[in-house]
Amino acid sequence: MSKQIVRKAVIPAAGLGTRFLPATKAIPKEMIPIVDVPMIQHIVEEAVRSGITDIVLITARNKEAIENHFDFSYELEDTLEKKEKKDLLEISRSIGKMCNLISVRQKMPLGLGHAVLCAAPVIGNEPFAVLLGDDLIDSKVPCTQQLCEIYARENASVVGVMEVPAAEVSKYGIVGGDMLRAGLMHVKRLVEKPAMADAPSRYAIPGRYVLSPSIFECLRNTKPGKGGEIQLTDALQLLAEREKLLAFQFEGTRYDTGDRLGFIDATLAFALRRPDLAAGVREIMKRHLEIRG
Ligand code: G1P
């Protein structure tokens, strides 16, 4: 594997978002905001802050709102310019300028592995990052950048991991292998959403990967697995048998925004960090806690 800079990322966004119904009946779940920033923008910002320039968005029908969000909005921006609302104009324009967005349709819902495989013609023979939209990771150094640094140093594919309680291993792809040093594992085994008894460790993958393009050949050879879907985790098992695959315990706080409580957790955490909102949010929380006891 040759040493290359990671400049492309795949963001799968083709799911129906049924876990968030009714909110997702007519709008993509990726457009639901954490405070006032759509979830997908948080993810794209992480990628861009990590040095990614080209984002391959895997979409499906009814996801056009995401593409519009990362485009310029002529009517809105013209109106803001005429009204001299410079701050809002800058917010809107900066999103349009953020990255090159390349949309690829996943025409059949065959699983996360299949979604990533849809990006193969755009990625070509380069290493690339994968960021899953339900996982928001708040960290000083963006999680994807932490993984890109490991990729560059070790010249090996790497998945971000976090330790989870035994009762939660069945929610994630779980890795097992040999610890090379604190926080870095040489991965030998991966299992998608194992029962507690079958989990090779308690190190879970919360949706951040930097992968060599060999993963595409592995994905092509991956049979449907858990839930009858082509799983990225199963393809990573094939990759681990061919090339070095690492797992890195990244620094940062992860929010599961695909879960209602995780979403509320992220919303409060992000609101409390905003100088324009923090005091007001504290007041509101205090009031609710007093009323409800
Ligand atoms: C997917 C992956 C799983 C990973 C998880 C992280 O599962 O298949 O390996 O741990 O994302 O959020 P999903 O939660 O989409 O079912």
C-alpha cells in the first residue's frame, strides 16, 4: 500500500431514518438540526477540518435537501445581501464553499457495506475516510484527523473505537486483536453486533474509518450478513486477513444522535457551549427540573 494523503470521504446518507419517525417522513434525517446546524453539516465539518476536500455522499430518493444545503442558495443569498444581513449571508455562503460534494445514488437498500461500495468509481485507488451520520464526535482534534494521522504514520487502514459496557456490544461492530500499545490494536477479528458472549472485546466502532481502497474488493466478496445486509464490518474482516488493519481509541466524546436520548444529549451539550445560548438554556433546564421534580 503506497503512502497517500487522505482527501476523500464517504458519508452514507441513503437510509430511510425510520428510527426518527415522524420527523423523517418528508425530510431526510440528516437534515434534523442539533441546535441550528443540520446533523450532516456537523459531519461534513469534521471531515473538512480533517483535511478532506471531496465528499462522496451516498444518497437515495428524497435526499435532495442535503445537496441543496451544501450548494449556494441564490434567492436567499440575494435577499440577505440586499437587506445587508452580512453575518447570515456569510453563514449561508460558507456552507456552499465548504467542500466538493459528489452525490452517488444507492439504488437498493442493501446495507452499509453496499453503500460504501457505491462510492468506488469516485474514490478510485486512494485511501479514504468513512463517516457515519448518526455518530457525532466532539473532540479538539477531529476524530477523522486523528485516524488520518494514524493512517499516515502506520500506513495501514484504521477504525476509530471506543470502549462500551458489555450490555451495549450488540449495538456495534466490535473489534478484537493484539494491543500494540495503549489505545492502538492490530485487528484480527471483527463481528457485527455480536451477542455479549461472542464479542471479541468491548471495543466498538462508532462510525469512523480510514480505509485503503482494497476494501472495495473485500466488499465485492462480502455476502449478506447480519440482517441480510452487506455489512462493512464483514468486509473489514476480509481486509484484516489481507492487510494490516488497526483500531485506534480516539480522543473525544461521542453522541449517538440516531437515538432519541443521544440526540437530546448532543443538543444540550452543543447548546450549553454556545455563548449566545448557554445562560438561557441553563435557565430553561432549571425551570423544567423544578416543575417536574
Ligand atoms: C453501523 C455499523 C456498525 C457501527 C455502527 C456505529 O450500524 O454497521 O458496525 O458500529 O454503525 O454507529 P447501524 O447503527 O447503522 O446499524
